[in-house]
Amino acid sequence: MRTVCGVVAALLVAGGCSRPSEGTKAPDTTAPPARVEVARPERRTVARTITLSANVEAFEQASVYAKLAGYVDRITVDIGDRVNEGEILATLEIPEMADQYAQAEQQLAQQRAELTKAEAESTLQKIVFTRSQGLRAKDAITEQDLDEARARATKAAAELQLARARARAGEARVGELHTLMQYATLRAPFAGVVTRRFVDRGALVQPSTSSNAPLLIVARTDTVRVFADVPEPDVPFISGGDGAVLNVAALRGRTFAGQITRFAGALDPSSRTMRTEVDLPNADATLRPGMYGTLTIAVETHPDALTVPEGAVRREKKRAIVYVVDRDHAAERIVKPGLTAEGRVEILEGIADRDRVITSGLVGLSEGAPVQVVEAPRTGATP
């Protein structure tokens, strides 16, 4: 028994010697708080966009053909020239038509003279017939004399109608030839620019057919059409007025914003795409028909969406997580993300506007970990 007590006493003495002195502290095993940056969620309009190949075309384009055969007497424009609506572009020389017009005018003058004569004759015969009726009533002339007067009046009236018909036909012929002669003057169908010229002065041109080349091509470019083909999966989201932005390869650094003006409403069976157009003002002629670029269309827009920086969302296989600061600790929030645009993610569920979302220092962060909020470095600040 004494031996056991002695061993216990020895152990107590040894333990008392191993205690640290009053001036030495025990090591702290608590990890330091993680340094993080935070930001409040922002309300923004976010949109899902698609980017498609696009072509720029003139708002209107017309091929100017000759309606009559003739020689180019004068051509007043060349490629690149700007023209006003109705401006003379070229004139044709058609000698045989000028002769036909002069002949038709002479015939019309003769027909009008014959009409005047017929009118006078008809008036005279009406008067004679009226007088004959009075004389017959007094038995001053025979019934045969009255019948002859009636016949002469009827004949004169018929000749008057024939003369009027001939005069109308002559006027129609002169009008027709006058209209045809107007076709010898080719005018601009609208204000625009001459993009192609195919003939020179003295060239023989034929009436327009499918095989003939036009004399000129005029394009209206103060407004241009931008064409893009929307693939079938995105067609249900296309509607008039949707925002669209054009980027042209030849005009680096410039963008052109507009809205969807029209779309086909049906898909091309060969490509399963729907033709979509955007009209863009082009008063300075910066956009030229034939240019190639890309058209970015906002196919789905959510206004007043709650958003956070894209880097603040940790995506896992079956869920998305955002960390917020809760009493100097990290709190895990399972969120339902929506659209992603311009570096921000729409959050449909899981956080509120007042939350302080952790945007940096997320590596190794977990639920309940202590955090220290630090101010984000200012852009361009000197270290």
C-alpha cells in the first residue's frame, strides 16, 4: 500500500513540473477569418441573346429597264451618283415613234375637223326637220317631204356619232403614243444611289425581258435592311420590337442598335430557319449594301431582375450556391439561377435585395466559416 502511494506522489510531482510558466501562453488552434468582398444584389434588365450571321441590304433596289427598243441618246449618271426621285437617268432616241406621233396628231386634227362639220350638219338637219313638221301641219309640204327631212336628220345624227367615235379613237392613239414616248425618258424610281451601270451613249437597247440586262440599278440606302436567319429552337421567342445590335466586320468598334422590324412567320424547309429583318437608319451612308456582320438579338428579356455577379455563383452538379455574410460568418444559400448576361446572373429564388453577397474569397469557403469583409480595390488605384 505504501508503495502505491509513493508512485502516485511521484507522478503528481512530475506533472507539476511540466506546467508552463506564467509568462507562456498556450497555442491558439482557431483559424483566422477569411477575407472576402461583398456586394448587394442589383435590380437590372437581363436578356438572353443569340448572335447570328447577318447581311446588310438596301431598303429598296430597282433595276431600270427600257420599255421600248431604241438607242441611248443620253445617260446622265454613273455608279456612286446620288439621285432624287423622278430625276432623269437616261433618254432614248426612237425615230420611228416620233414619226408615228406626228402622223397621229395630223389624223386627230382631221378627225376633229370632220367632227365639227358633222356637228354643224346635224344641227342644220334638226332645224330642217323641225320646220318640216310645222309645214306639214299646215299641209304646206307633202308627207314624203317630211319623211325625207326626218331621214336626213337621222343620218346627220349618225354621222355625228361616228365622227365623235373617230375623234375619241384619234385622241386615244395620240395619248398612247405620248405615253410611249415618255418611256424614252428613264427616271429614278426613288431617291438613292446608282450602284450599277450597264450601257453607254449610243448603245442599242431592247424592251425589258428576263434575258436582258438592265440599264442601271438604283438602291435606296438612307435606310438599310439587315437580314438574319433565326434557327428553329429560337423562333418561338422572336417578336416584333425585340432589341437587336449589328456588328459589321468592316467597321470595327462600331455597333448599330435597332429593333426587329419584321420576320417571315414561316421557316425555310431547307435550312429550318426563319428570315428576320431589322431596319436601321443610315443617313450618313456608313452601312453599305452587301456588308457582312453579326446580329445579336435579345430573344428573352426579364426586366427588374435580381442579379449578382457571375463569379458569386458556385455551380455544382445539381444545385447552385451563393454565400452571404451573416453575423461575420458565411451562410450558404441554395439559389435558382435564371438568365446570364453581361457578367451577371439572374437569381429567381434563394436571396433577397438586402443580403450581402460574397463576391470574392470563395475558395475553400463553407457554411459557418468566419469571414472578414474587406473593401474591394479601386480600379486604377496605386498599390
